[in-house]
Amino acid sequence: MEIASLMPAVAQVVRETGAFIRTERQRFQAAQVEYKAKNDLVSYVDRHAETLLQDAFAALIPGCGFINEETGIINPDSHYRWVIDPLDGTTNFIYNIPFYSISVGLMDGEEVVLGCVYEICHDELYTAVKGQGAFMNDQPIAVRQSPSLSESLIAFGSPHGWADHLVQLTAVIHHLMPNTRGMRRLGSAAIDLVYTAAGRFDAYFEANLNPWDVAGGSLIVQEAGGIVTDFHNGNNFVFGRAILAASPAIHPQLLAILQNPPAR
Ligand code: IPD
Ligand code: CA
Ligand code: CA
């Protein structure tokens, strides 16, 4: 299958679904929030957006599988599997903080071959096909050639189940805060990744994530010239629940800090 030929249709349905989310935000009420788990919020907007995406992608590749945030796994043995987060940054959406996105990846076996992340509030569509570069609204993007950690802006996440990682995360932040230009926590893993791809952040790291948070965005970072690994410098960042995406020059230093945070 010619993966690149799928992109116009993928981009169109992702933009249309983003328009739905934008419209719903205008009439959204606090009472429409539901809990999936403690501190893990969802609403009808996430669920309907996922249905729109899934229906369109199923028509694009008959018999394909899905790894969906809201409805789970469908056709797990299929060669092609879509990995969908219909609304990444749900808490931002609910609080009307304008940083939320749609994140889509397509896996060919175990490899992500297409990524599409739509930054809804700023109308930025980030796309990549394996081996063909990364784009934002059809313009090529590249990671920043960060000269050093001290001249870098670093994004991080503190996920819902962060208690297990709090000691490590606190130690890492304690070291990085005074030794970088600063740190940012936006609340959408997919946006953290594509902002790294576009050179707005020099790096992003987070633990305890799910495949739908990172599948699409990780390919976009790689195609923009960034290095993406798990916290062991391996490739298991889609399913491995930990990701470090960085400009090449600072990746080794950040990896060392994540593996062994300097003592206070
Ligand atoms: C969350 C966001 C957040 C990250 C959480 C994710 P959701 O996704 O990506 O930045 O810290 O771990 O679960 O729940 O808004 O789709
Ligand atoms: Ca998510
Ligand atoms: Ca979500």
C-alpha cells in the first residue's frame, strides 16, 4: 500500500473532527464531564470524535485494526492498525485552556508509518509519512539544532498515574530547572511532541503514557530530525509507557539525567 496516498483523506477527516471538537467547546458544560478514573476525565466529545475518526479510517483500509483510547482494541491481528487519541488534552479542553489535539498514528506491523496530529485551537496540522519528512500545514518542519542543554527549553508531562514516578520526576525537574532556559508542561503529549518536531521545544519527556498519546507524534519528531527513545535508549516508546524526544545534540545528556537524576 502507498501510505502517502492516504494522507489527504486522513488530514481531511482529522480537520473535520477538530472542527467538531471546536464547535462543541462553545457549548460545553461542566456537568458533561465524566470520570474514567481518579483525575482521568472524559466526555461525549472524546467519544463522538473517536467514532468519526474510526469510521473514516475503517473505510480507508478495509479490515484494518484499531488501538483506540476510548473503545479499546479492534482487530488486533490486522497488519495495519490505527492508533487513535480523539482528544489529547481532555483536561485542557474541559477547562477551556487552548492546548488540545487529535493524535493519529498508523502502524504497519510494529512500525509507525504515518502520523497526524491536529493542534485544534491554533489550526496547525502536523503530518509525517515514514521516510518522507515532517510538515506543519504542508510546510516542512525540523527540530531545533539545540547547541546545549543550558540553551534549551524542555517540555515534560506528569501523567495521571504519576505517583510511582514522582520521586524521579521531582529529582529530574530539580536538576533541569536551573540548568536550562526553562520547563513547560502543556497538558497534551501529542502537542509536546509536535512542538519538539517544530523546534518550539528542544526536548520532551514523560512516563506512564499510552500508545495513543505518542504513536503519531513520535514519527513526526523522527521525520523532523529528532531522536526518540524510551528511558533505556531503546525503541519501545510507543508501547513502553515512557518517551524522550529530543534534538540530537542534547538527547544523550537528557537520557543520562533521566536514568540517574543527580542527587540534590
Ligand atoms: C493526557 C495528556 C497529558 C499527559 C497524560 C495523558 P488525555 O491525555 O496527553 O499531557 O500528561 O498522561 O493521559 O487523557 O488528555 O487524552
Ligand atoms: Ca492522551
Ligand atoms: Ca484522550
